[in-house]
Amino acid sequence: MPQVPLPQSLYPHLPLTALAPMQDVTNLWFMKVIAHYGSPDYFFTEYFRVNDTSRLNRSILAAITENNTGRPVFAQMIGESIPDLVRTAKELCNYNIAGVDLNMGCPAPRIYRKNVGGGLLLLPEKVDRILGELRQAVNNRPLTVKMRVGFENTDNFYKILDIINRHSIDLLSLHGRTVKDMYHGAVKYDLIAQAVRRVHCPVLANGNINSATTAVEVLSQTGAAGVMVGRWAIGNPWLFNQIRQALRREPIALVPLAEVRNYIDRLWQTPTAASMPERSRVGYLKMFLNYIALSVDTEGDFLRLMRHTSTEAELFNLCDRVLLTDFTKTLALAPSLSV
């Protein structure tokens, strides 16, 4: 069976890092922004929706065909129709992808209610059939899975891990919460550790990896082959380099808030910014600032004031006041989760 390719990394001896796929976030443009500050070893695309009338989404496909980050990109699919998943997987294998990834973890109700994403965790027999057919179809590229530890509980957890072994999956990205947990509550790193011991493929630990220190602790606790970082890479795009520094036992480089201000400017310059109404542009940037703010000040003042701005001028004036007043201040190494 195919093996996951070695990462095109300057640090191949270190545990792996990956940017988690996040719908409406991890597009080509955001991958390039992240790469400017320090690429992970792997990228994953937003999911390609698969059904009987689906075709490959051109904007998502661009994250593969126009990607110049120098890092491998996995193409993620979401769906439950076996013939259409097979068709789409074969189409994706015509492109320069690191592998095909099946989403079995999306916690959005509008998704799992269709028995796709996290909804598949309720249907282990269906998962068995899907992975069996995909394994036959994807025979010259890695076939990978991203999932959670269960839907509402972990009753099917070990059954699905055994299915993953049965079909020789090449990489498992495991979020240590259930679908119903969404992004709340403690991450069950103990279950990730059990998965590491049970499955035959490398496992990426996912869930609340919010700092380099946390990444090192999770790797030690789980024995995982690497970590997958999602939301917290939005707030700190330097995080992948900081994780590598921590793994090499080097001091973690502090990021001046003035550099954070430059990052916000870079986020602002989306390819579609010029054609978007001001209100939409402000709302889009606030999506990112919701995470950035948690590492800017522990009191939550920046977060509160940012959410009350309504124009570009108000938003950028606030950013200037907070981020460019004291050039000795730096971004926190971990976000404040109490604000």
C-alpha cells in the first residue's frame, strides 16, 4: 500500500505538523499567508462536497494546482455516496496531491444531519464499505482519514479504528472530542494515545493545540507522529515554527505586536477584497481577529472593542492603538482562554 510521502521540510527528523482543513478559511490565499510565516509540513484543502451532481470546486482545486508553498497538499472530500466518492477520488488523483482525505469529523449540524462528515461515525458499516471502495480506487496515492473520537459518545471508536486498519489507511488525523462536543470541553488525548497504539498508520493529534508547549506535551502524552493545528494557527501563524523550535529545545522566538499588525494587513488583502462591500470585509477580518485578540491581551479589551467596530477606519485605528503603541510588547505564546 502507498505510504505518506516524507514532508518537504527542512526538519524531517521532527514530528510532523499539519494545518487542519477549515471550511471557508484554508483556501489557497490563506495557505500562502501561513507559508509566509512558516509552513506546516502538510496542508489539507477545504472539503470537496461530493454527491451525484458534484464537480470539483475550482477555487478549492486552486489550492492544489496553484500552490507554490513548497508543501504537499492533501485533497479532502466529504460525502456518503460511494460511487461519487470513488469518482471524485479518481479525479483528484489526476492532480499533484499528497493523498486523498475523507472527512469523518465535521461537527456542523447541517453537515452531520446528512450522514456525512461527523455523521458517518454513527454508521461504522457504511464507513467500512466507503473505505473499502476508496482503498481500491486510490491505489497509487495515500488514502487518509480525519475523524473525531465519536459522535455523541465513543461507542464506535474502536470499531472504526479496526476498520481503518482493515483498509490500510495511510494516515489518521484524530480530533480528541466528539462531534457533539464541537470545540468545547476537554480534549480526550488519552483516546488519541489509544488510537496511536491500535492503528497501524501514523496518527496526527488534533484538538486545542494552541501553543508550542501544548504541542510538545500532547506529542509526549499520545505518542502521535505529529500534530494538526486548526483555529489557533489563525491567531498565531508563527505557531508551526514555534513548535519546531520547542521540539529542538530552542528558545521560542517572541513576535512583536507590530508584526501582528503586519499580519492583519496581509489578511486584509484577500484576492476578493476589492469587490466585497465594506461591511463584508470587516466581518471577514473579524473572523480572524477573534483568535488573534486572545493572544494580544489577557484582559479581553481588544477583543471586546474589536467586536464593536463597524467600519474599516474604526477597526484599523483600534489595531494601530493596540498594536503599534508599545513596540516592546509581544504576542503571547498561548492564547488567553478566559476572556
